[in-house]
Amino acid sequence: MKQCSKCKDTKEFSEFSKSKARKDGHSYVCKPCTRGYYLAKKDYYDNYNSQWREDNQDKVKARWQDYYKDNSEVVKARAKKWAEANPDKMKAFAKKFRKNNPDKINAKTAKHRAKRLNATPAWLTPEQLSEIQQYYWLAKDLQSVTGEPYHVDHIVPLQGENVCGLHVPWNLQVLPADINQSKGNSFGR
């Protein structure tokens, strides 16, 4: 048992935060009193912290990069879990990002288009080129019938890490958009 120096109540040690600086290994103020003090000054701490982050953007960025380098899988899993739990916020974020960053969207689209052009072999016959167009027509038709978005997916991605596919009919398939996006740029999922 220990007495809180703030409220003067005697409480169990579990009611006090741990503190290596104290002889008994626990803080001299109980957790409820500490929380009350923090809540009373919450605006001050929030303003102070946000101002510090604004003044020290380089330190914040370096810390985040170090943390991400050491914990990238945890960060990705947490972000994926949040995105799945908040699909409306993700759509709004994506829409806002596209509106505020047309240069990045255009660059990504142009890169994909160029990759697709370079991955389309010159030896394809007119029938095979027509077959490619049929995949895109099917995706558009399925979207208009079901109301759900559909994508033409490359089974072996054009920009894969270990292997790069071709833009040919036998490397194409029509998938619902969410399945195609979850596949990412990987081969064999």
C-alpha cells in the first residue's frame, strides 16, 4: 500500500505507475490523479506537441523513417487493418489525393501505359489485339451490369519485382476491382 501525494488516499501499488527513480519503484502520484492533471492541461500539451512537431519536421521524419525501416511489416499490417475498417475514409482520402496530386496520378498512369506499350509484342496478330480489346470491353460491360468496378488484370504483372509479363491475351483476366487491388504488383497470389 502507498499514499498518493496528490489526493492523500492510500491505494494498492497497482494504482501507481512504475518509476525507476523512486525507491519503491512506483510514482508518488496515483494513476487517476496523473490522468486528471493531464486532462486539465490537455489543450496545452496538444498545442505544445503539435508546435514541436512543426518546428522539428526533420527530426520527426527521421524518427518515422527509422521506425518504419525496423517495423515495416507491423506498419503495413496496421495500415491495412485500418483501411479495411474504414473504407469510406479511404475512398475520401483517395479522392482527395487524386484531386490534390494530379501530377503524381498522371505520372503513374503514364508509366503504366508506357510499360503496357513496351510489353505489347510487335508479333501479335490483329486477332490477338482484338482479343485484348475484348477483355477491356468485358470489364466495362460487367461494371455496367453489376454496378461493381471491374479491372483487366495481368496474371504476370508488367512491373513485377522478380518477373515482368507481357501485354498479351493469355496474360489477361477480368477481376473485381477489390480483388485486383489486393493482389498488388505481385505474381502468384
